[in-house]
Amino acid sequence: MIKYNHIKIESKVQKFWKKSYKNLYKNNYFCISMFPYPSGQLHVGHIRNYTINDIICRYMNLKKFNCSMKFGWDSFGLPAENASIEFKIQPFKWINLNILNMKKELIKLGFSIDWKTEINTCNKNFYYLNQKIFNLLYKNKYIYIKKGFVNWDPIDKTVLSNEQVISGKGWRSNYKIKIKKMNMYFVKVKPLILKLIKYLKILNWPFDVIKNQLNWINFFNYFSIRSFFYFKKKIYFVNVLTKNFKINNKIEISLGNAIKRFNKKKINIKLYIISYKKIFSFFLKINKRINFNNNLFFFKKNSNFFFKKKDIKYLFRNKSINLFKINTFLDWSISRQRYWGTPIPLIKCKKCGIFLIKKSKLPYLTPSKKNLNPLKNCKSFKKVRCTCGNFSQKETDTLDTFFESSWYFILYFYKINFIKIITKKRYFIDTYIGGKEHSNLHLLYSRIFIKILKKLNFIDCLEPFYEVICQGLILNKTYFYKYKGKKIYTNKYNKNYKIKYEKMSKSKKNGINSEKYIIKYGADSLRMFLMFMAPINKNFVWNDSKIIGCKRFINKVWNFGIYIYKCKTTKFYDNNFLTINLDLIEKSIISKYEKREFNKVISELMKYFNFLLKINITSFNILENIKLKYNILINLLYPITPHFTFFIFKILNIKNIFSENVFNLCK
């Protein structure tokens, strides 16, 4: 019997895949992961994300959709800049070395990545388009310059947007933010707020991500009553209610000029709360202990609401209600005072003012010298002669990395020169996979970008991503001690160090490298293990003890396939073969693939295989039925363990891996 050798088999299959990717079907399905910063090494936390992506792509291939993984590199930003300073190497060289190392690891894992569409944000071809988009938005007044108070990170020495400040600290440095006044570039967001809220309803996103966006946008619809008036005896109408007026188990009402009316020792009244053409009423007691804070009155909900139609008619008939809107969501600041980023393509001339660099002179590149931080320190870069003949200055701010990460995914599918993109879909990407921590940063900014590009007639879809999957984290031990109030992480244990389970991260020195597991158990075993350990949206603590079980299962399936295709029987027909249980499991597996319950898919596949093992091969017809069911098993295993399943079809001389449409068989 041929033994399963994962090292040889996976290497052969990967070489074959490298040459053979083609679009075979009419329909397309776009499924991608958030592109990573090229830090130099993948840990198993990254691999979990990309395995989810690859499983969905391969599953959609089984359903006869063109769907391959796309990959890119979020190469600009502080990590690369700081690493280049530490190791005394130009950021571009540092990034490209890291990309080479990470690509080797990705190929070893068998991901169905179409490398022809690869993106690198620090490549001049990419930021030529990035600068072109800036020009487009600036010309159409979606980007403006304004002097104002901004969040200044004293460690990273740059401005941060409101979304990048978490509990008063910088999102990367974790250092207290200072408020500083300076000129900044902003993307105009306020005109888009209603659409940002409205279209959240049509998205298949995790509930808490949608909730985070709504809370961050912090938009309220108010019904204002012209004057605070007395309608019936002991009945009052008040000014305002939020869209969701229950806040921290309290209700918020703006009383405006009516505060004095309530500022008595004790009043018993009935209030009508007006919200979205509905009126809710309830009784409450107000006494002098009420705290009036900025004209907002807070009280606990203490009874059931009910609807009164006649009162609504009365109010609107008397034209006493005006709708107005308030929100605290500020425009998006996009300029940063650093070197390693896309330079903002503007020139400042004392005579001519501020104007865009001509399209023919783009891309406008960062200088290649080392460690220019910030860009304004480079005199040769910023000095330029204006068309009027005077010496002028190039803009020395660079674009925030969230600017390019808000639209990069378009380039995977359209190598555009900014002609109109016809998608014929409501959503640009069908499935998008990444961390929940990006709900108020990258995901929100991408939605803003798509809406602006739609208004400018460059794209015709409503939203960037229909389905968002937020994968759970893989937690691992960290060892650290505190020095001057800051955590210092180490990868070695010391009895004086503190121990905590945290998200895998290079900075926390608790990442687990995949290479040793690929060598020992194989990429398929690692992929299966990462999916089997927990539902894809749940965290789990790293424990590699169960990976051997996945390897054994693959070996058993391999050996069984070799056995049944060599097996011979003299009896032609036997009617004892029952497939009812197997048919039910097949339907269950497909249902769980659709629901992205990959841990349950693996459990069901193991159950399916155990049923096959129990069948006695007593005749030719039973053997043929077992072969059919084995082929279905291999098809259903294919998205999770692609190397082994692909290879076994080859050695068993089956002409086409998809010659039987398993989805029709399972209906």
C-alpha cells in the first residue's frame, strides 16, 4: 500500500497549482481577507484567518463559482518606519525582504492565492493611483484643509484620527494623547452619515460590529416641538428623543428652555415621548434631586410604553413638530507627519496658493534616503519651483495608511485607470474576513470611500462588503514585566515575570510559527486543526495536542481510498447496502459549510467516514456505492484539506475532481 507522505505530496500539488489556475465558470464570487502588514513572519493566528478565506474560496469552486484568494501588503506606516530606523535599512528594502519570507510560508500552506493580482501599497504603481484618488477627492471638495485641534501622539509624533484614539491613548503607542492645533487634511464625512446608517440594515455583519459603528457615528434624529406646551391637564410634550432612546438603561430627553418648569420641589406629570412619528407615553415622578446636565434630563425607565395614534395626528395637524438631526461624528483626518507613507500631491506657493501636482508628474515619490522622519526634514524633497517662477514647497505630510486600505480591494478585480467600474452588484466584495478591532476604523472608512466613489460615478455598488466574518483570536502565554509603567514583553520565562494569555502578536513575543507544524504534520493537518478547535468567530487558547488526531484522520481516509480501489469481489449484487444515514450527513455538511460552521463540518465528515468503515464489502454493487460515497467524502473534505484530496484523485485515476457535482447528489 502507498503510504501518505505529506511533505512530498504537498510539494507536488503546490507546484501543479502554481501553473494551473484558470477561471472556469460563468459566475464570480469575491472572498478576501484584510491584507496584512508585512512583519516578516506568519504566526498561526494569521493562518487561521487565511484558512477561513481559502476554505470559502474552494467551497465556492465546488459550487461552480470562480473564486480564488487575493493577497496584498499594507506596507506603509509606522511599524516599517520604526523597524528601518532600528535595523538601519531603507523601509522599502525591509518591506520587500519580509514579503519574500511571508510568501514562501503562504505557498507552503496551499492557499489558492492568485499572485497575478498581488498588491503592495508602497509600490509606485499603487500609490500613483492613491495620489490620483486624492486628487479626485480634492477637486470635488471631498477633501479640504483646515486648521484645528487634533489628537497628537507624542511617541509616534503624528496626528491620529478620533477613531485611532482609544480611551484617551494612541492605538499603537498606548500613550496619552495631547491636543494640538495645526493644519490638517480631512475627508468630508457628514453628508454621508444618513447613508452610512441606512445601509447597515442590508449587511450580513456581526451584530456587535454594526452596533459599534452605530455608536461611533452617534447620530440622533430629533423631533423638536416649537414651544414646550401644555396639551391636557398634567400632560406635557418634550422636545426630543434619540433613535434608540434607551441609553445605559436610561432615557435621554432634551428639555431646552423648559427646565425651569420642572425645577420645582415635586411634580407628578405624564410625558409623551415623540420618536419617528410614534408617540410613547408613561407616568413618572420628578423631584428636585434631578440632575440637569447640558440641558439633558436622565431618568430610569419605569413602565411600559404604548402607542397613541390620535395624538400624532393632533401634533402634525397643528404643525408643531420639526425634524432636525444632531451627531458628534467628525470628518476624517487623513494627513500624518511621517516619512513612510504616500506623499500628499500638493504644492504650496506664496503667490499662487495651494494647488495639486499635475497628473503627468505623478507618482510623486518619497525620497530614497534612509530615516527621513518626518518628511519635512528633507530640504531637497520639499523645495520645488512653481510655474510662476518662485520657489515653493511640496506638502510634507503623508496620507494615513487607512486612506489606501479603504479602497485597495478594488484593484484585485479591476486594474483601473479610473474608468467607471460596472459591478452589477449591491456589494463589491461578497465575503470579507478580518478582526473585530477594525469595526470603527478600516470597515467604516471603506464604506465612506465606496459612497464617495459612487457619488462621483466611478463605481456603482452601494457597499464594499456584504458579509463580514470576524475571526476569533488565538491566545497564547505572554511573559512580561513593568518598567516605568510600561509592559516589557519577553519570550523567556522568569519567576519574577507576570504571565497572561493574550492575542498572538510579534510585539508580545507570543506568536507560534507554523513551519515546524507543516514539516511534522503537514499543511492539511494544521489547517484542519485550526478549524476544528473552535467556531471561526470564537477565541481559543493555543494547545497543539490535538493536531496529531487530524493527521491520523487524514492517514485513515488515505488508506481507505487505496484499499477500496484495489479491492475486488466475486459476488455481483447484494441489496443490504443502506445509504440513508450518509445522505443525511451529506446534507448536514453542506448546510454547515453555508453557515461557516467549519468545526462542525469536520465533526460530520469524521462521522461520515466512520459509517463508511462499518460497511461490509460483500458484492460489486456495494463496492461501487462505497466508491461513490468515498468520492463525495473527498469532495467535501477538499476545501479543508486540499493537498491530500487533490492528490488522491490523481493517483486513483479519476479523470476530473469535479466530474460529479456533489451538490446535486446531495439535494
